[in-house]
Amino acid sequence: MVVDVVVEIPRGSQNKYEVDHETGRIRLDRVLYSPFHYPTEYGFVENTLGEDGDPIDVMVLMSQSTFPGCIIRARIVGLLEMRDENGIDNKILAVAADDPRMDGIKTLSDVPAHTLKEIAHFFATYKELEGGKESHVGGWRDHEDGERVLKESQERFAKTQH
């Protein structure tokens, strides 16, 4: 399944940006308190609603960094189960569909094991130095679970439009 992902945070950034969904503008939420940087392109799929009340989060693996606001056609390959201080905060893992270096990655088992460890470690620890914030990584699930979570988030969003 290929979806359009709106990038909020490029790979390598310590800045946490968020799209202001009322204005459509990109706002600096904060600079990470830790020395870590985002290991993937990070954004969301429009017209979705995650269990945390925000659009569904998507991490995109690709060979080059982009910029906030860029739209990436991304193929879903997995799901990272997570919780934070506000509850369930699952994140879909995808690869850039238009990056030939990602052509061989179709499922989670195609992603290098160390890459998965790096991503999970980042999300397990990136909030540790911030007061009142927390994150807990549950584990990895394959593309079927990622696609299911996306569909559920689209249905949840659709219910808010009536």
C-alpha cells in the first residue's frame, strides 16, 4: 500500500516540527532535549486520526533527507507499537516509493535489523530528559498491521466529518 506522507521532521534533525492543522503552517514545537536526532523522515498522512487524536504518524526510510512540508509517496512496510504520556502513539514504518535504493524493501523483514533497533532505541529514549513526557516501545509489527492501523485512522477521521 502506497500513501502520501507529509514530512514534518527531516531525518537528522533535532528540531521537532509540527504542522499547525488550523493554519497549515509548520511550527517549531521544540528542540529535542537529548543529543539524539530523528533517524527517518517523520510525518503524517492527511485525513487520518490516530488514537492520540492527531493524524497517524509515519516514519519514512529513504536515502536522502527532505524538508518540512515535502510530500513523499511511501510504501508501508511495518508498524512500531508505542505509548506515550497521552496513551497509544503507534507509528507506521514506510519506505520512499520513488527511491530506487528502497526498491528491495517490501516488508518489515527486508529492513536491516540494526536499522529497526536504531529507530526503536530513538523512540524509547528521545523524551527521557524532558519533564512530564515519556515514551514506551512495544515492538515491531509487519505491513499488514501498519495498513490496518492506517485504515482504522482513516475511518476514525471520516466519522469526525459528519
